[in-house]
Amino acid sequence: MWIARLILIIRERNRKSEGKKYVSLFIAILLWFSAEIVYTYYQSILRIDIPYPSYADSLWLLGYIFMGYHLYSSFYYWNKKKRFSESSVFIITIFSALLILYLVQSSAITYSNDIYLILVDILYHLADGIILIPALVLLWNLRHKKILYIHSALISLFVILNTFANVGYIFTFNSGINIIIEYAWIWDLLYNLSYILLAGALFWYNKLIQVLNKKICQSIILNKKQFKFLLEKQNVDKTIENNSYSYLDKENIKDSINTLVINAKAEISLLIYIQNKY
């Protein structure tokens, strides 16, 4: 997954908006992975069954900032022409707000005497709600016919499953140490499944870009061969030397241009996803 992420960052570096979006996703994953290492250190080395809260939580919470940037950048990209249903955005926002409110109240009641635990819980609930909204909106509104549907849908599912696991983890922790130890494997399973979905999204996107680039390169080569006659006649020095345009076959040029236009109509859906230099 890390290799795929680095490849995507390098590949998208020429497109500033895409580059920033994927760099932010990489940083978010890196921070969460570091948090997992710290969490494992508490459990394996320090022998703390449930290290919550701990220094690992600061890394997790920091990762939410970069994950939020990636998701809201994707939201802005897909909704440039107001493609998303306003009702879906409204429903999902209300649902997320009510969920956050319920979880915050639950944490406040459970830890009424521990301000530190209440603060950490509230930060997690707010962060989960903030990234849950764009993930649900994207999953709701994107259509199967869009070429990047699978990539965006898998990332949205990753966020949704990860958020659900996080909420479940905190909720069972608030229910008691024995309960969280008994059911921790469920949330670990969901966390792992969400990361598998994320890895699938990254590898799929990387493969898609490879195919599109290959297709465009083939198109360019084909068009160059098709217009070899025109390219040869574009030699300005030769044109001036001959001082004549009689050798230009106007009908040949017209047919070639018509063929190019027809091919362009079929390939325009591919071209828009390739680097600006193409």
C-alpha cells in the first residue's frame, strides 16, 4: 500500500491539486500507521491491554486533519457543477450531527469526573463526524458510469468502516474494561478490513492511470502516423525554398482532420484524466 501511495504522489506531481490531495492522504495514513505502532508498543511491551487514551491518540487525531483535507478536496472536485443532490447532503449532515451529539452526551455522562477522557472522546467524535459526511455524500452520489467510481467508493467505504470501528471501540470502552477486552477483536477486524479496502483503492487507481496513459500514448503514436504527411509538409524552410504550396493535398488534409475529430470524440473521456501535457 505504501509503494502504491508513493507511486501515485510521484505520478500526480504535475497536477498540483491532485498532488496535494494524495500527499494529504499519504500523510494521514502514515500518521495512523504510526499510531498503530505506538498502540502495539503499549500492548506488547508495556503490557497494557487497552491503552486508551495514550500518545497514540494524538497521532490518530492529527491524521484526521489530513484525511479531512483529502475527502473535502474530492468532494469539491466531484461537485464543481453541483452534481450532488442537496437533499442527500442535508440528510447525511443531520444524521452525522445527531450521531455526534448522542456520542458526546454518552461520553460526558460516562466520564463526568474525568475531563481528560471526555475531551479525547469528544475530539474523536467530532473528527469522525467531519470525515464521515463527505465519505457518505460521495458514496451516495457517485454513479457507476464514472471512470473513477470504484476508487472513490473504496476510499469512502474505508472511511465509513474505520469510523464505525472507532465509534464501536469508544462505545464499548465506555461500557467497561471487561467488555472492551471481550469485543476488541470485532473492532480490530473492521479496522483491518477498512485498510484492505484502502489498499484496493490505491492499487486500482494506480492500475487505471497506467492503462489510461498507455491508451493515450498509443493514440498519439497512431495520430502521428496518420498525420505523417502533414508533419512532413510543415517544414517551413522547405516551404519557403520551394516557394509553392502546390504539393499540399487539400483533400488528404480534410480527410485526415475529419478522422482525427471522430477519434477525439471517442477518446475525450480518457483524455481528461491524463496530465496536462497530453
